Amino acid sequence: MPSIHSFEALAAHLSQRKERSRIAIVCGSDASTAGAAMQAVHDGFAEAIFVGDVEAVRQLPCVAQHHGAYVHFVAAASHEAAAAQAVTLARSGEAHTVMKGMLHTATLLRAVLHKECGLLPQGQVLTHVAAAQLPGRPKLLFLSDAAVIPYPTHEQRLAQVAYMAHVVRAFGVNEPRIALLHCAETVSDKFPHTLGYAEICTRAAAGEWGPLRVDGPLDFRTAIDPLGLRLKGIDSCLEGDADGVIVPDIEAGNLLYKALPLLCQAHLAGMLQGTQVPVVLPSRGDSMADKYNSLMMATLVSHA
């Protein structure tokens, strides 16, 4: 399929799907979460399953005005019960994506990470992958991890590279370009995360994750700006055109994730990876549009 370089192109692509993806929305009684889900239903690529206080959801105008076969309700007496029920729907294949609504993130994650009944297979790494649409940039920028792993170990960083490669390929990029970020382009034992970068690059070049270009350490500009790369005289297989960046830690990732919309008017999407199905875990500050973008991203990846 052709590469998808914007959320508008993603919406157009999903509109051509013949089957709807089923989304379990946990406690989706707020207008922005329900609105995003109902927009996905309206646009023809989703089937919504609201789990929780169904009477509160039914009273929302965006839900009350809809009369059709693609909106379902599963009552649950508490946030904990709603989270557990949504995870059960995903484990059984009745839901392809789980989405967080008005409940604490920790409550949903307890259900997702439950050892016997959760969504994280043994040995898998839970991480977060986001996509940003930046004005003036001709393609999406993917980044990991802004929300889950505080200080990734080397093994966790290897998993982040694998997950990001999978997500970027779902967007039609056959040979993703991934940058391993640092504040400079040099390896130093003062920054232990850089010590494993060479191994990751070597394993990528050997084809461990399929067609993939990985380079680092690179700073943010040399990763995504060809001019910055030339000005520093650096030779990189990414050519200053990375599709995705792996940040050093959650502090750098979260700062970047929140700065892009505030300072650059970026549009965002994000989801958890490592789980059996994508889990959309929006921030309280995310707009309805960003939640909708996240549903589109999760839908695409869940069927990749």
C-alpha cells in the first residue's frame, strides 16, 4: 500500500476498509472520548463497545443522536470492573483495541498487566509509541517512549526499536528509518544509554528486524533535518530523514510529546505496544481530535 504521511491520509485509507474494527471504550462517559469513538463509527471504520456506566454514556449528545448497529453497551459497576471487562473482550477477540476514558490510568493498567487475565504476554515489553503531524514536515514523526518506561534498559530499547519498526511499516513505509537520540553524536560512559547504540545499529544492519535503517547517537536535529546533518559534517544512513526517534528516557520523551503541540501546533496520536491489542491511553489534556487520531492509529496497527 502507499505510504501514509498524514492523519488525513490515514482517515482516507481507513474509510476504504470493508470491515469495522471493534473498540472497547473503558468508562467513556466524557464528551471527548465518546466523541472520538463516535466519529470513528460515523467514518465507517469502527464499532464502539462502551464498557462502564452505560446510562451516563447514553445521555451524551454524540451517542444519543446515533441510531445504528455499530454501538454497543456493556454495563460495569465500577472502574475496576469496566477495565477487567474490556480486557476480557480483547483477550477473546471481541475487541481489537482498548481505549481509556474517564478512569485513572493505573486502574486500566492493572487490568492490562494482570498476570493471568491481562493483555501483556510473558516476556513482552510494554512501551508507548506516538505519532506527530508537524506543520511543514512532509511525513509523520514517530517517537517512543513518552509515557511508560522511565529509563529503558538495553533490552527494553531493543524492543522499542522492534515495535516502532512494526508501527511505521503499518503506515506503508517499507524500510523505516529510526534514530537513537542523544544530546550529541558521541558515545560516552557518562550517558550509559549510548553504550548500547552501536549494537542496536549493527543488529538492524544485519536484518534482525527486516529492512530497517537505525543510527545513533544523533541529536534531534541531525535525526530529522538533512541541513543540520550537513552542517555538522555527519554521515548517517538516515540522511537526516528519520521516520521515528527513540528517546533516551521518559523525561525527554514526555517533554518532546508535550512541546510539539504547544510550540509547533502538532497533531498527535499514541498507543501502547507489546500488548495483544493496541491500548489507547490518552492524556487528560488530549483533545478529541488527538483521541480520534489515536483510534485511527490503533486501528491501522491492530490489523497490520
